[in-house]
Amino acid sequence: MTDTKYPVTPLKIGVPILTVVLLLAMLFLQDPVTVAFLCFSSLITAMLHFNVFESTADKNPLNRIDLGIQVAFLILSVVRALAMGGHP
């Protein structure tokens, strides 16, 4: 079995940066509508990950780091949106 490594492109660097910026915004903003929008954007960035990175079999650390960030963003944003939506 061979290790698959795809080349790093500027877009592959930009996706994790965009995700981290949106994740930090979601964690620190207090407006429920904005948090709900960022919750929806977590689904879009997860889709973007799978469009930009060729395969999950890629052993490139950037692929694995971004996938971890995407999963964390998705879970944290859903939890935060539900928590903020439950309070008046």
C-alpha cells in the first residue's frame, strides 16, 4: 500500500484559514442570527473541504488538520446555535 500525497495549493491553504476565522467568529459573537448563519456556513465549509481536497486517503497533514477543524466547527456551531436558540 502506497502513501498518497497530493500537492499543496493556495486554495488548500485558504480553506483552513477561512474555517478558523469563521469558527472564531462563531465562538465570540453573541448575536443569535449571526451564530445561526455561521452554523449554516459550517456545512458549506465542510462541503468545500471535500471539493478542494482530492481524497480523504491523502496523507498530507494539511488534509487531516482541515478535516479535524471542519468536524470541530460543525459540531461546535450546532451546539452553540441550539444553546443560544434555547434562551430568550
